[in-house]
Amino acid sequence: MRLANPFRLRQAGTLCMNARNHAFIHAYNPREFYPRVDDKLRTKLLARRIGLAVPRLIGVVRCNRQIRDVPALLKDETEFVIKPANGSGGKGILVIVGRGEKGEYVKSNGETFDDAEMFRHVSNMLSGLYSLGGQPDCAMIEQYVHFTSAFEGYSHQGVPDVRVIVFLGYPVMAMMRCSTADSDGKANLHQGAVGVGIDLVTGRARQAVQYNRLVARHPDTGRVFAGLAVPEWDRHLLLATRCYEMTRLGYFGADVVLDRDHGPMILELNARPGLAIQIANGVGLLPRLKRIEQLDNEFPPPPEQRVAFAKSAFAT
């Protein structure tokens, strides 16, 4: 394996993990505000309170005695997502896209399972199997997002989302995460999803990576990523940017999905966003973060002005 040259990484403005953790996450993210993003249920309720669009919440399962109520809760739902409120890395997320002839649940990959398997999976969520630190958790059930036809062929058995890195209220870098067969329909790069760097000004693809290697086409559909363009791009940036006031965190990642009927919606937030977004864009984060640090951030301008500034400052 060939190791990266530290000098070349610095020259490219690459933000490394230690610098991210100490100079940005630790320095700008007060610990008392972490629950606002680590707890997905709390994030959703906060977002709804201030008028940010989020997927509809169908229900919440907080204890084992409520698990038996899940079939009744879902009797009118054929498509939905169940996720641990305090999960990380896409673990434990269950995506249901339909029902079989006998009422069984159908996953995005075509596999089916019955109520007993559903009960077991939700019980594992409650026990903390998928949560941060293994702490007891609750299970959120929310609407399934239908992605727009503009993304047809760019994702496999799952909904693509846009990750926007927000620093001190300014969007500084973005990528689209496209699910694959390897990622089991989940938009998680660690599980094999493709990360597509997105130009902040135009909303168009820059380049794409899978497993930290450049790719030109989607590995399952063959669709060429060079033609990808995100509709309603300014709304994506504005929605992500407005999360700054909600979270009071200085450095975070906002995951935005584009529903074909409801437009851009906040899917979740991350106080410790990964660094692969730099590979996807072919650009280092550090110069952009330093540029924002130079501003007068005591009284930040409105979100619309922050988006306009970022598009002007980081045009490539």
C-alpha cells in the first residue's frame, strides 16, 4: 500500500482527522449541544418546531411492550423507514419499500421478512445494538422518501442524499451519497456507497469516489456521474445552513434528501462528519474553513447571505 505524502496533503489544504477533531469539532461544538444532532428524534422535533422540512414521523417505539403495537401502527403504510434514534454509520436502518401477498415486509433489495423478524429487529434497536455507546435507544418510524427522476440510475435500491459541511453557519463543501448493492441501499460511504463531489455554485458533479477510489460510473447501473446535477440546489444549501441556528454547533454535516413531491428535507445531522468529502471533491477543506474563521462571526448575517457568500468565495 502506498502511503500519502504529508507535504502534498498540506499543500492541497487537506483537513486530517486530528486537526478536524481538535481545531474544529472540539473547538466549535459545545458538548451540551451534541444531543441535538446525535438524537435523530430530537433533531426532527427541533427542525419541525422552527419550520424546517423533514420526513413525516409515523411513530416512535420507546420500550419493548410497544413492539406488539407496530403492525397496527403500520397497517396503512406500505413504504417506511425504521431507524435507531441514536444510531451511527447507517447501522440498523431498515428500509421497507412494499408488502408481499401475505402482508410480509419487502426490503429495498427484494428480501422479505415477517412480523416476528420485525419485532426482533426493533427489539435490538431498543437494546442499543446500533446506538452510539451501546446505550438503550428508541426506534423511529418515518416516511419513505421517493427520489426525483433526475437521480434515476445514480443510486441503487436506495435514496441518495446530499451531505453539506456547515462551518459557523456557512456551507463550505458538499457531496451526494449514492447507494449501491454493496451498501445495501444505504447512502453510507463506509458500507460501499459512492460519494459524488458537488460544486457549491452550480450543484453539478465534480468527480465521484467509491472506497476512496475515483469512479466514472455507478457500479450497478452504469450511469455516468459527470451528468449529475442536483435540482433546487439553492434550497438544499439554505436548508442545511439554517440548521446552524437550530443546533448551535459550529462544525457539522447536514444530510438533505430531495423528495419528488415535497422537495428538499433534512434527513439527519452529524456532529462528526467524515473527511472523504474532500476526496469526492478533489479539494481540501482547510483553506475554506480558514476563510470562514477570518470573518466577523460574532454577529453572523442571515442564512441567505451566508449561502451567497459561500458560493462566491468557494467558486471553482
